[in-house]
Amino acid sequence: MAQQNEKMTATSQKRSRGRGRDIRPGTLKRLLGYVSQYRFRLILVGICLIVIAVAQALSSLALQTMIDNYIMPLVGKSHPDWGPLIRLLCGLGAIYACAVIASLVSQQLLVVIEQGTLKKVRDDMYTHMQRLPIAYFDRNEHGDIMSRYTNDTDTLRQAISQSLPQMASSLLTMTAAFISMCWLSLPLTLLTLVLTFGILAITRIIVSRSGHYFVKQQKDLGAVNAFVEEAVNGEKVIKVFTHEDATKKKFRALNNSLFTASSTANAYGNIVMPIINNLGYLIYVIIALVGGASLIAGLANPTLHGMASITVGTIVSFLTLSRSFINPIGQVSQQFTMIMMALAGASRIFQLLDEPVEEDHGTVTLVNAHIAKDGTITPADHRTDDWAWRVPIGVKVNTHDAELSVAKDAGRAAMAQSVANADAIADLIGSAPRTSKQQAGAYTRLLGDIRLDHVNFSYVPGRQILHDISIHAHPGEKVALVGATGAGKTTITNLVNRFYDIDSGSITYDGINIRDIAKPDLRRSMGIVLQDVNLFTGTVMDNIRYGRLDATDEECIAAAKLANADDFIRMLPDGYETVLSGNGEDLSQGQRQLISIARAAVADPPVMILDEATSSIDTRTEQIVQQGMDQLMKGRTVFVIAHRLSTIRNSDQICVIDHGRITEHGDHDQLMDLRGEYYQLYTGALELE
């Protein structure tokens, strides 16, 4: 299991590096970049918040005028005139109404901004994830990846809809309150600022401690999700080996770590408001005492508009404004902890978005083709029975590997055919291979000729897995890879479809280096049936059609019959329209595998890779399926990985792989005559382990 160990080593190294990170630099800037796509709505929200802040400040300032000019003159009068006071109260009511309308509008706008931003983030994550190499999913737990779509995006929702608007509103309220306080009394404002700095010092200490734990909380939450997802998928194995207690112990350790981080973070975050509120009340009392003493002593009261006297209305209005100035400090501090948690989640999201995508510099593409009797190849805009490679200028094609058929017009077709004939003769007499450069718009027929030439590969640099692998699969041949688990068989097929790139050597497909073929086109030319079956939520018909989305129902049914899956599918409650969920857990392993084979059959690719495709099927069913598989493989180049050697006896080539090397190579009869490792495996003298 050498290559699996290398994958695990890479995984552990990746995790250890990831634990040392907190919030990535530039996270807030990138997050604001997503929000800024709603600039017009953000401007409207800002205007609404300003209206709300100004309305609060004006209402507080109006208290001075109302008390000193409208209420105090009425005290002691037998027939007071209530008209001016009522008009003032109506004006205040209008101000409050504007604030209410602004609040409603801002909340409606924030819903659009919040959900639109999250949609964009999720779209970008999923789009980017589809471009990531297979190695990324080997290195990262699937549950941790899922946590970025759920928990981390939820923290963004809270930040966008609550924390950021609340912070902006609090800062605007503080600004409006500060200007209003200066308008009423500069000495009392200075006293308020001095006392407020003490609150800020305490708040800074608390927030700095909570921020670290909020970051750790998001990481631990991802670890818990990853473990639960893994445990749910492997619940049968857990019960079979009675590992319930061991898994509970491990889960409790992860859950305790999450509990510690969450409780500590929220403990710090939740004490901010009570502390600031109580300190605010203390400041409230101090200002009231100082203001009352100044009123009694008749001290001068400098303001922004000149000297004024301290009145009862001034003190009442200033006390109200001081609360509007101090309370937002607690709100900002509390929301700051939520923003820290959101930034931690955003950092994990951007970490995924910053993962390097799968490199693809290939320019050769796959097209449906019409091939005339004279060899002329013309592209088709619909599916045909023939395929061709479109080879642009500068791409070399080794014409010795496969029959060359290049055509753009009749003249070029004739020339290409003569080159192909010359190469065929050269191949017979053992001449050295030749190469040609295709012209723009030239087409080479897809034949399925695949050659691995002195290939070396390692998952981790410096720790080689495959050593000098050379295999030549001629068009229509069946090549079997045999060997113990971990010998490197699946790795070889992963290199053919470029899930990984080789370290040295070359792999050619119809004489074209696969690095020159665009990955989607390369993989579109291959059908793969894996040992581990993945079915998707949907009907049986949908799962078969996954192999080719434009396949008709009749083609899907024909593919199911080819794989001998039609009989059991028709026995399902709704036949082909039976809805599968949970990876098709209601079906047996063999039935799921048959659907997987039908999915590959409907794709009808020129090349097939069968990785233990019949390992989950009983022997009797296997004989039936094998007949369908033989029909499926007819006329195609096929790579077969199998532990049941009886299934690959009729292979054109059999490669025995041992520790990443080809130790024996030939057909069944040749290898049996050698009486080597294959002979021992086939006769049961040596078992595959």
C-alpha cells in the first residue's frame, strides 16, 4: 500500500501546515470585494443608517429645547398653552417615523446583499472546486470541505446581515452623538471621552482574547464535521469491528476541543456588553453629578456655538446623548467578535478558493467526426460512431504509434493516408518512429492507441511509486493489470486519464502526448468503472444517463441490458423511475455496480478503464455480467484491473505489477509457460494480498 501511505503522508503534512494559520491576510478586503457588487444598494443602506443616526441625535437634542423652552415655561401656569409643545412633539414623531422607514428599507436591502453575496461565494467555491485536482480531495477530509459550504458561509451571513451593519450604525450613532454633545457642552464631552477611554482599554483586552478562540472554533467545527461524515459513511464497519467505544472516545475528544474553544470565545464575547453597560451607568452617574454641580455653581459652559449656561434641559439631553455614545462601544465590541468569527470562516473559504487549480495546457480537442471511404475526416455537430482529435499547429504527433489520418480537404487526406501507410510499413520492418506537426484544423482519427513509455511517478517528491513503466495498448486490445493491493495498478490508470501527472517518461494517445490533450476531452474519450461506486440522488434513469447527458431513454435502457442490469431495475418499485438517495444504499452492492457499468456503457467511449468493476458481484452474476462486459469492451481499448484472474484470462496483454514495477508481461499462455509469479497467482500457489 505504498501509494496510499504516500497520500496519507501528504495529508498529514498539509494538516500540520493548516493548523498554524489563523486569519489569512487580505481576508476582509476580499470579503468586502464580494459585498461591493451591490454598490448602489450599499449606498442606500449607508444613507438609511445616516438618517437613523441623525434622527436619534436630533431627538436627543430636542429634549433640551423641549424642557427649557416648552415645559419649564408652562410650570405653575393656570391656563397653559399646549399648542407649541404639541407641535414640537409632532415634529419629533415625524423624525422617528423617518427613522423607522429608513430602518425597514435598510433591512430589506441587506437581505438582498446578504443572500446575493452568499450565493456568489457558494457559486465561486463550487466552480473552483470542480477545477481542483484529485490530489486535493485525497489530502482533505470531505466533511471539512462541506463545513466551508455550511458553517463558514453561515458566519458570513451573520456578519453581512447583522455585524457589519450594526457596527456601521453604531459608529454613525457615536459620531452623531459626539457632535451633539459638543454642541451642548465641551467640558462634559471631554469628561465623557476620558471615562470612555477606560472602557475601550478593557474592551480591547477582552476582544483580543476572544478573537483567537473564535478562529479556533471554526477549525474545530470543521474537524468535528469531517469526523462525523466519515463515521456515518463507515458506520457498518464501526459496528462490525465493535469500535463504537473507540469512535465515541475520539469524537468526545474533538467535541471537547470544540466545546472549549466555543465556550471560551463566547464567554469573552458575552461579557463585553454587561461590562460596558455597567461602566456606562457609572459614567452616567458621574456626568449627572458633575453636570448638577456645574448647574448649582453656575459655571461657564463653552460649546461649539459659543458660551452658554448649563440648564436642566442641557443635563437631561446630554445624559441621553452620552448613553447613545457609550452603548455603541459595547455593540461594536460584541459585533467585532462576530466579525472575527466571520473572518475566520471567510479565511477558510478563501483558502479553498486559493488552492491551485488543475493545470491544463492541452490544446488538442475531441470532436465527433464523419470519416469518408477515402479517409477524409470532417467534424460533425452531433454524435456519430467515430471520433477524431483536432490537432492545432505546433503539436507533434508520433505517427509510429497509431494509424495517422489527418484531413482538412481531400488533398490533405490523400497525403495523410500515404503517411499512414508508410508508417505501417515502417512499423513492420522495425524502422524508428517518426513525428509530424499537424496544421491548424487538422484531424487525427481516434483509434485508442495508448503507450506508456518509461514512466516514473511519485505522489510525494523523492518517494517514487512507479518505476520505468512501459505498456503499449494497441487499438482494440484488452490490457490487464495484475498485482497485490498497493502495487500501483490504479495509479497507472490514474496517470492515463491525468488525475496525476507523471514525473518522467511519456504517455501518448494515438501518438499525441496526453499533456497536449485538453483534460476534459481526454477524459471524455474514456469510460471508467471504479470499484467504489458513487450513485447520485435521482432516478435510476438519471444515474445511467450521467454517463452521457444527451442519451435518450432507449439508449439508457439498451446500456442497462448490455450490463445485464435491466432485469433487476424493472423489478424495482418504479422501475427506471425509482428514486435513489444516500448513494443508492437501498440497493445491493452488486446492483449498484451494475448501474455503474451501465453508466459507462451509455457513454460509449473508445477507451474503457475497469478498476475491479466486478469485484462486488457474486460469481454467478459475474458470469452473466462478463458477457455484457465483453460486448462493452468489443472494439475498444480496455485497461482492466482485477484480482479474479479468471476474468482477465482472455486479455491480449497481462502486466504483473509488483511494488511499482512490471515484473512479467505477456498473454495468459505466455505467462503460464513462464511459471513465474502469474502462474503462482493463477494456480493459487501465491495469493494477492
